[in-house]
Amino acid sequence: LVVCFFFLLQVLNEKKLQEVDSLWKEFETPEKANKIVKLKHFEKFQDTTEALAASTALVEGKLSKNLKKILKKIVAKDAHEQLAVADAKLGGVIKDKLNLSCIHSPMVTELMRGIRSQIEGLITGLPSREMAAMCLGLAHSLSRYKLKFSPDKVDTMIIQAISLLDDLDKELNNYIMRCREWYGWHFPELGKIITDNLTYCKCVRKVGDRTNFASSDVSDILPEEIEEDVKAAAEISMGTEVSEEDINNIIHLCDQVIEISEYRTQLYDYLKNRMMAIAPNLTVMVGELVGARLIAHAGSLLNLAKHPASTVQLLGAEKALFRALKTKRDTPKFGLIYHASLVGQTNTKNKGKISRMLAAKTALTIRYDALGENTSAEMGAENRLKVETRLRLLEERGIRRISGTGKALARTDKYQNKSEVKIFDPSGDSTLPAVSKKRKIQEVEDQDTEVAVKAKKLKAEMK
């Protein structure tokens, strides 16, 4: 194979091929090369696509359709001759499918090297400039194929789209806040009645001055109940009067908000489709927004695939991580992955566990999307199911601990009737106070004092 055509050469002098070490001398000039081999068959490709398909098949050791047709013609004419091949794997395929004897040895390698050096002299009729251009074009196409390059797999578009989406959200918030505050001087009650920002701007753009609400029909924007409340509030509004020029500027601002909102919706749909094309498994695991932010933070899908699961878990929380390491406090448990739906629906106690498991499964899906050839999202769906099962088990375990029953089933004790016969106690009939046999502490102390006084008197008389 050379660039944009197949050609087959026949060896004229097989004895000279036996001297492998000195074979290169036979290809020093085109004249010498023509004495060793001669062109037997030549077939040019129709376009670069066909050439690329044939080239990739040979690189992978497969037999392309064009090559199969050429070799079938050879088998029909010269079935007894051997075919020299540079790739042993390709030779095995040819032998199995076409039953053609193939040879692969150091001698064949040296022969191929000599043929490449004198290809322009062996194949006449092709200008060297044209051949160089064909070589360069096919080399670029083959390099793209080897790198699995495809316009649909360019993650730069995702990085730009998610960055623009974040910028649009910030601008929309600023514009809407300014619009509400500006029109609020004229009709402050409207902001409390209509909470949706886009509906608010559409309503202001359609009506303008609050005095026009009574005669305007906004049923296509607002529900009937809210429309009645707006009209009632417009009649008794406490807002200030504004000029027509002010209203025109407010309406122009509302137009900007509506246009940006529509473009944001279109951009979000574009991002969703692009994420499903480039990283379907990552999208299934964490969603298109979180997945796009992870790719943008890492720089590309391939860079993200090089990160371990622990880094994927903490992407976006680098500042908190290094601050915690510096102050010797607890490190953060999640970064951008915190905004994934699986982490969001977990209770506070289990967020760390789920984010760690989700990061591990997400790292696998990222590598599958970046380096794998399959574009299906089955792997992502399977891993998401595993994380959801783990989440359910953690929540059920917490419920068991709170109830105290554990895994054991609730048991009821067997009912037994216990009959007790009570006997009447007659001591309860007596109303006299019962005299205790024990002496009180006060009486004992009085007796002790009397004994002490008598002892003192006896001592005084003896003196």
C-alpha cells in the first residue's frame, strides 16, 4: 500500500533476495530496483475516503474489500506463487480467507524497505509533487483516525457553551432585578402578584403603563385569577407616575430579557445534545450541566479522564481543600459533584458517602466516554442504578436505627390470662395511731442529758 493506490510487484530474481544484509545495495538506484522487481498490478483509489478506509484496515490487520478483489484475481491466475507480506497478522487473514500462501521474514522486511525508497522509479506516470500532496493528505486523515478524532467529539464547544450559559444567567439576574426595581416605582404591587420573571417581563412589555391594565387582555400570559388580581391592584396602586419615555426604556429592557431567555433555552438544548454526543455516560450519571462544568474545570474530556475518583469528587473545591489542609481541619467532601441530583436527594448524613461512590462511578464513565469506541449510555445507566440502590440501602438503614427494630421482624407476645385472689386486710379498719416499738431519737437524747447531769452532781458532792 502507498497512499492512494494498491500495487503488486513481482520478484524477478529470487536468488539475490537470499542475501538479506546486502539487499539494500540492489535498491540504490531505480535501474537496479527494476532488475529485482517489476510492477504486475496497479489500482488507484477513487477518493481520500476510500484510501483512508483501506489504510485503516491494513493498520488494524484486516482485509479490505478492494484488496480482497485484487487478491482474488491473483489467486485465479497465479495460485501457486507466494505472497510476501510485511504484516504477519494480515498474512494469516489472507491465508484463511483466500487460501493463498503468504510469507513473512526479515528478507521481506528488507525488500519492503527497498521498495519504499525507490517507489517513484518503480511506478511511473505519477508526478512527485502530486504524490507528496496525496501522502500528506492521507497521513493527516490517518492520524485523525488513530486519535479517534471526530468533529462531533470536540469538547471545546462544551466548555464554551457552559461558560456562556453561566454568563447569561448572571446577566439575566442583573437585568431582571433592574427591571423589577425600575417598574416597581410605577407599579410595586405587580412584583408580589407575578413571581415568575419571564412572565413579569412579558406582561410589562405588553401593557406598559399600569393604567392600561384595565383595558388590556393578558389572558395569553397570565391565568384568569392572577389577571383579575393584577387589574384590581392597578386601580388602587400606590406607585408614582412616570413619563412615556421611561415606560419605553423599561419595555426595551423587557425585550432584552425575553430575547436572552429564549437564547438561553436554545443554548441549553444545544449543550444537552452535545453532551449526549460526546459524553453520554457522564451525562446519565451526573446530568448535562454538572458534566459540562466538570469538563470545563478540567480543561478537556481527556484531561478529566486522567483524574482519579478522589480528584473528580473535589473538583471545584480546591480552595476549601487547601485551606482545610493548612488549618488542619476536616477536608471538604464534595465540589461540583454536589449539584448532581443523586447527591441532592440524599440526606445530610449520607451526602459524603454518596458523593464518594458517585465520584468513583463517574470516573469510570468519563474514561469510557473519552477512550472507548462505543457511544451508548448503557454503562452510565448501570452505574447510576448501583448508586441509587446504595442510596436506598443507606436510607433504609437509617430508618431501622431510628425505630430500634433493626432487621428483626416485629413480634407480639402471646396473651395469658392471670387470675389473682385478694384477701381483705382488717388492719385498715383501725383509726388509732400505731405506736412504734422503736424509741424516738429525741427521747434517747433527753435520757442521755439527764444521766450527764446526775453524774456532775455526784462529782460535786464528793469534792
